[in-house]
Amino acid sequence: MRRFKLLSLAIAGALALPAAAVAAPAGEATDLDQVVVTANRTAVSVNDLLTPVEVLDRADIERSQARDLNDLLRGRAGITISNQGGAGKLTTLFLRGSESDHVLVLVDGIRIGSPTSGLASLQDLPLELIDRVEIVRGPRSSLYGADAIGGVIQVFTRRERQGFAPRVHAGGGSNGTVEFGTGFGGRSGRGWFGADYSFRKTQGINACRGAGFPVFAGCFTDEPDRDGYESHALSLRGGVEINDQWSVEGQALRAEGRNDYDGSFVNYSQTVQQVIGGKLDWRPSERVHVQLTGGRNVDSSDNFLGAAPMGYFSTNRDSATLQADFTLAEGHLLSAGFDWLRDEVRSDTTYDERSRDNKAGFVQYQGRFGNQSFEASVRRDDNEQFGGHTTGGAAWGLNFADNWRVTVGYGTAFKAPTFNELYYPFFGNHNLKPEESKTWELGLAYRGENFNARIDGFDTRVDELITFDSAINLPNNIERARMRGAEIGVDTTFAEWTLAASASWLDTENRVGFYRGNDLPRRAKHSARIDLDRAFGKFRVGATAVGYGSRYDDVANSGRLGGYGTFDLRAEYAFNDALSLQARVANVFDREYETVSYYNQPGREWFVTLRYAPKP
């Protein structure tokens, strides 16, 4: 933990501000609960978006009593999650049937993820440090470049609203779970600051049910023990409004963990997930807004078999963006920007190449014409490994009959091969090309005073899909795939009950080769989630039901995972405006299921949490 303490002190010193200078950055008067910044890289009202988006704010997070980010996201429209054995274990997320590395993940605007595996470690982002999550469905490569075939998920760490406020929580529950967290934040004058710490420890469950038959299946061994997880995480942020035109801010998140699991070659790892970023903001006039942002993501893992070191992987992902937004007239916005990205690998595994750069320029137009809206974007990426790549997108929307809107969209996207696919010893293929996709979307939305509903259909076709080619015993661009489906979401209030419900239908198909006509693995054809809550004075009750249909665990469709449903109950009592007690029972009916073959999922679990958070 020495590195953790040293980094904490360094960042705290860098972000410390005199008490007289603590304040809000320019533009924070905007109610962020009413706008989304991820979909178009600019602040857009939810009512004006032409892209399907779901927003989960801090109130939603605390009301759900979810234990981690995976728990919060499971069952939501278009999302399928696969987990290898409970808390802290490897988790992959499929959005609209795309590959798990076809979803771009951002933390406070900084791109995260491992350049070696192509995956973002969602399981290592503590939920207690998160203020807001924005889920954008559909291709966004024309704005963000590689990795955004299925969509974009952005996580925002805690943000200060006004005044000064401390907070603390402590809790525990099944499987020896203990949680604790504390933090504070404030605004005054021209500056703002905040800090939060989160600790979580659990004995876990037996992650893998062992070999059995066939031999070496699953985790390649049989270790019927508990596989625990421990995480320490710290978030720091601060900013200052220099004058009416200039503001600067910075933030840092570091999570260090120990993860135990079953395996013949590795059975525990020490992990680090770190995101550091900053932004310089300039508003020379009401019509011009310029931002310079930059940051680094570190994703590392030291692996062990007992006390014996078994290798390490550490990747750095450095990024910077210069973006300018020009208001041409009321309702007409032109954005242009330049992105720079550098990926670097540090490992005791020998890679032929250990770094690569990507430079890109993009332009976007957003306009309103009476009851119609239009947006178009184009981007050119230049990568030193696979050269130039151009993507584009366009969408049109029509408001009619007061509360109704119909939207049509089209977008292209691509995914750059990972370092493992390109350079891993005896496995990489230097000749791989990026995966490419084309997507059509059609949506219908209704927004009323107490009732919102939306249905979206999509058809995505991916070419040059990277998969293992047995003819050359290497990964190769040999496949094509199609993902099509529909998503429906409803939010309403009736008889003092709050209901949020969503359902998805998905049809995936491998379109060439030996497995032509097969479903893509680990994607459920049907899924649904229902959240129901009601307050009775100081007492609140709620329930969540999540259901997934069956799925296959392999490209051959020989291993079928059965469908399942879970039901959670929760309750909360507010002693006063600052102190509350929460209780939750997850998987009430103790349902046994797997999202990856041979890897167990928790049965019935209970949790109790005491929270103290006075309002500023």
C-alpha cells in the first residue's frame, strides 16, 4: 500500500487550494441531471438527444443499493454481463450484442481499458466513488474513434454541488463482506474540491466449480475454497474559476485490490486501476467554448501462484483532446477537435511492439429546424499500426403530437486490434486489420409529465471480425457478424410508486465460416429489468427483478447456459435528513445460475449499510 499512500499525498498536494479560493468552475449552474455530455461530446438536454441514452445519478445508485458497478448495470436495456465467480472477478459487458471490447469506457472524460486485452476493468471501479453513469447505445466512432462499435459508457466520479458536506458509510453482510467509506467536498467563492475513500473486503464464494468432465474445463483445476476480494480506493478532485473566461480542474482515482480465484497457473493477483486527468476551459464569448483535456489510465496486475510470482502486466493509456464548440446561431452548434492517444505495454511477456500512437481529427454539426433536429459527424484516425480510418454518423429527429419524437440514425465504427491479437508471442498476427461496422437505428419516444417511454430498433453488421483461425493457428480477420434487436424502456410514477422497466430482444449471427448461422457466444436473446420503489414517510421500500434468457458459452454453440431470473428486496429508514439505515436481500429465492460455464454466482445474500451525509 506504500504506492497508494505516496500517490495520495502527491495528488492531495497538487490539488490543494487556499480556503479563500475554493469555488465552482464556470458553467456549473447547468443542472447536470437534465443534460448528457457523452453522446455528442457536448452538453445536450435529454429531451433533445437523437441517440438512446440512459443516465444513472447518485440518487439512483443509492436507492438501488447495488454493491458494485456490475450490479448496477445488469439487466438494463441492451446490456448482457458475464462474470467469472463473484465480487472482483473478471467481468465482461456486451452492449447490443457487440463484443466485450467493442464498448468504449470513459472515466471523467479519460479513456480507460487495457491495450493488451482490450477490456476495461469495470469490477475495479468502486461504486461509492461514482456520482453518475451515462450509457450511450449505438456507434460513436465518428466522435471517439476505436472501440465504440456497441456504444460508450462514461463514469463520473463524485462532484460537489454547493457549500461543504462530509459523508461516511459503513456496512457488512453475507460472505464476510465489510465495507467502509468516507469523504467530503465543498464549494466556496471561485473554487471547489473533494476527496473520497472506499474500502471493501469479502471472503467471496468458490469462484469455479472445478474441472470434472471434460478434464481442464473452466479454471483448469478443482479448488473448492472461498475466493475473496479486497479493494482500497481513493478519489481526489479540485478546480478553480480563474476569471469569467478561464477555469481549470483536475481529478484522480486510484483503486488497489487483491483478487483470489481458482487456477492451475495463477490463483491470486494484485491489481491497480488508476485514472488521472485535468481540463483547461476557455470561454472567450457566449458563442465560443474551447477545452483542453488530458490524462492517463494505468491498468496493472501482478499475478501469483501461492507465493510464487507468475508474471505481470501493466499498461499506460495517455490521451489528450483539444475541442472547440462554435454556436453559429440559436439551435446550431459546430464542434471540431483533435485527439491524441498513446498506448504502452510493460510486462515480463515479450511483445514485438510495446507502444503505438493514434492521432485523429473530428467535426460535428448539431442543428434544430422547427420541430426537426439533425446531427452529422465525421472523423479521421491515423494509427501507426493500421494507418488511416474514416468513420461517420448522422441522425434525424422529428417532434410531433406534442410529446412524441421519431428518430432515424446511421453510423460507422471500428475496433483496432489489441496488443495481444497483434503481438503476443506465438499468438499475435501483425497483419490484422481493424474490425468495421455499419449500424442503422430507428427510435420512437414519448415524454410526458409522469410517464416516459422509448423503443429503439437497430441492425449492426461487423466485417473483418477478429477470431482464431485454425488454418494458421493465429487470430485472423475471417468472420462477419450481424447483431439486430430492439430495446424498450418505461419510467413512470403511479399511486406514489416509482417504476423503471426495460426489456431487450437480441438476435446475433455468425455469417461466415464453419460456424455460419450460429449465435455469438455469451449474448442472451432476451433480457429485462424492473425497479419498483415507494416512500412511506421516512421509510422506503423497493424491489428489483432481473431476467435473462439462455445463451451459448462458445462459438460452436455446444455449451448452453440456461436462462435465469433474480429478485432483490430492499428497505431504507431515514432517522433524519443526514442519517439513514439501508438493508437489502439479493437473489431472494437463492437462484443457482452461471453467466460463464463452470463459474459460480452468489446465492442469497444480505447487506446492511448505515449512511451519514448531512446536506450542505
